[in-house]
Amino acid sequence: MDEKEIQLKRRENEEQATAGRARILGLPYLDTRDFEKEIPLTMDLIDIEEMHRDYIIPLQRGGGEEHYQFMVTSQTPRTLIEKMQREYSDDGERVDFFLISNSAYKVFMLRYDPPKEVVYDDIKIGGEGDSETIASVSQTLATVSPDKIFDFLLDQADMLGASDIHIENLRGEIRIRMRVDGLLHPVATIDKDKHRIIMGELSSRANVSTASNKPQSGHMQKEVMRDGSSHMLNIRVETIPTMYGQDAVLRLFNFDESLLNLDLLGLSKEERAEIDEVISHPRGLVLMVGPTGSGKSTTLYSMLNALNTSDKKIITLEDPIEYGITGISQIPINTNAGGSFAEGLRSVLRLDPDVVMVGEIRDADTAKTAIQASITGHLVLSSFHAGSSAAAFSRMIDLIGVNPIFSTSIRLVIAQRLIRKLSNSKKQRPATEAEIKYIREVLKGIPEDVLSDYNLESPILCDPVETEDEPFGFNGRTLIMEQLVVSEDIQAFIRGDVADINTKAIEDAARKNGMLTLEQKGVLAVLRGETTLEEISRVI
């Protein structure tokens, strides 16, 4: 799903929610999307200050001068509506009110009261060695007014789909880099004065100190308006003192609860069926593994959303809370201040939850507590750092030792990665002999029915084509997922029935049971023309 589709989806969800609120408030609902940018504005009924203060907008005079129509939002004071109804009625005039969404209100207000500040050029990401683009963006940043530069960077990062912003002190300048589709790109350099302004904004908004000589963590939010829809940006802030000053990394979480949905992850029918089967059970342990930035949190939250029904008690323990989800009790665990996932988990189990999500298993105490919870009537979801699903078992055994209870509690381990997708400008070519040899070697042992749709005799691969809009030939990322469903063969390793416990032996057993590895999933994506072998090599 591209950025435009995401914005349309957000707006659609907001309009549906507004229609529901209209029924509760007893007001007619008005969907303005078809005309909000073209309809003539009705002037001189309400001044701009009142529109901002009371969230009310004149729609039109209708059926004669004595008939007036206004648009209001859920934030409009009810007393104001009642007062206007009385006043217009006393004057023998008719007045109607329509409930519109907050996004619609903002679109109209941008027309009634357009921003007066300078419109700066959008940031562009340059290709390898593209110093001209970096110089151009640096020049733009130098012209952005001091009070706007921080918000400008956040807005531009959101527009580019960046997952984080890196603000780094070099000897004579400050470097700004943004991570887009998993890769860091230099964007601009700024002078020390701009850096002080940015860090000052971070200090006040994210509650971090610019004078600290220790690493710090903070959190802030920012509402972003784009393409007629508004959304909330959750931002995690990490700062660290370096040789030349305080560096900062801002991790951007584009929060939209409706997008935390298993249907939107691009899973195959088989992958979705395995997840649905495991999380439908009332107990057991599900582990997500992968490096930072591989989408583990999004998949875990999507599972929680699928389980989030009125008959289930769901509690999460997180450090920090990345997404707020309606209907779920989310508890922040500050491990920097002495908090512990294990201690928090023992506490929440007394609340009799049906589902518990532990942000991350980092130590033996948390692992043993999670395992104990998963065999006593709770479904436990968590993340764990490991390179693959098979490696997760080896790491867990190293952490807690051979544990028969673990073998009965663990149901599913998912390893995943995000890989860049080729844009539509890609070009096809026949695979080389070396590539064909590699592809056949990786896919060896996969059942014929799985490979029946792929041409392994003379495979056709795709290469990226760089364009002005897409300087790297890629657009967005897609998920590849390795799912290890715990069978009796795997349990034998965990119980210690097999003498030689190692990652390869566990993976071989899982592959015999039908598991496709991350590398195999990646190569199949290459054969479908979604990405390149170089990208699979880089990520996996």
C-alpha cells in the first residue's frame, strides 16, 4: 500500500467514525470529500477567529437569504449550536448544522485562512555521490526560519516515508541523514546555530536535556496534515553525547490504528492461516525475531488487533509504548529506571489477562516468567533478538538451558525482514549462470507444488531503473517472513532428546516439516520480480 492509498484509508476511517458520532450527537453527517477543495467559500457570516475558536465553518446560504447552513465538528461547543439555533429562530430564519470530520475542517480552514509563511522546497533524496542534491537541501534548510526548522524536518521525513532522522555532530558541521526503506541517506548539512535550535526543541518537547553527558530517551507526538487527511506521528527520541556534541536519532512511528491489520501485511494464505491457527488458541508462546527495524512491532500489534475483542482482556508491557490501541491495557516499563519486564509480567498475571504482549525478552528471568505464563492459560506474544527462527531456539536454550516446559509452551516463532520493492520502472533480463546456480541451490528441497509457478529453467530477473522521482529504482518495502511452527521434531531439541542442539540441525528439521527460510522466501520474491538478489543479500 503506497502513501496515497494509506492517506485515503485514513480519511475513510475518519469519515466512518464521524458518521457514527453524528448519530450519537443527533446531527446530520456531511462527507465533504467530493467538494471541499472546489466549493465557493461563504464569506462574511463568521469571522476567521470564531472559526478557529469554535470549530465552525459557514457552508452556504440556501433557499433564500433566510436559510443558513453551517459545518461543525465534535469539538464545537454544544452550547454554541443551541444558542445559534435560538437566535436564528427568533429572527424568523432557518439554520442547519452538519457534522464534518476534523480533517474536513482543516481542509476548509486552509482555504479560509491559508498559511502566510514561506513555502519551502521539499527535501529530495539524492543518489550515491549526489553532492548537488545535498547542497541544495542544505541551502533550503539554511533559509527555513529558526522557529520552523524542527517541524519542517519532521514533516519532510514523514512525506518521504522515513523511519528515522539522524542528527550527527561532525567536526565543523552538523549532518542530517534520513533512513528511507531501510537505508540511511545523507540529506543536508547545517551549521551549529541550527543544531542548537533543533536540540532546544527536542529538550522542551521530548523532555531530554541538552546538557546531559549521558544517553537519554524521550518521546513526543506531532499531528501531520497531508493530502486532505491528518495523522499522528509518534516519535521516539534517543540522544547520546559524542566527541563533537550531542547526537540525536528520532524514530518516527506513523501511528494509525486501522493500519495495524494482518490483512495489510501482504501475507500469503498459508502464512496467514498458520498465524490465525496459533493465536486462536487460549495459551502458548509466540516469538517474533529479527533485528531493529524489521517490522516486528507492527506484526505483533497487528496480531493484538486481530485478538482485540470485547470478551478478551489484553495487557501489554512495553519499553516504550510505540502505538496506542483502543481497548488494550498498555503498561510502560522504564528499564532505564530499574523497571523489569519479568517483574511487570508477574504483576499483570494477577489481573487474569487472556493475552499478554511482552515488548522484548532480554534475560532469563523474563523468559522463564513468559514461559510459565504461557502454560497457565495465557497467550503470550513477545519479541526476541535472533537472526532466524531456528537461531531463536539455540539462543533461548543458551539463555535458560534445556527446559521441557519451554517445549510445551512455544507454539510459533516468526523471523521477518523488510526488503525494498522494485519500482514500476524496473527492467527484465535473463539470469546469469552464476545466479541460476545460486537460485537452484537455495531452493533445493522445496516441494515441487510450491515451485510450480516459478521458472527455474531459465529464470527472468529484474533490475532497478533509476528515475528522477525514484533515484534508486525502489519504492517502498515488503515483508518476507519465516514461520517455524513447533512440531514434535522441534520439541525433541528443546527437551534435550537430541544430543547435538545447533541452529542448522533445528532448521533442517523445520525445513523437512515444510518451513521456507528467509533466504528462500527472498529468492522467490526475486523470481516474482519484486526485488533483487543484491537486496536479499544485503538484508539477509
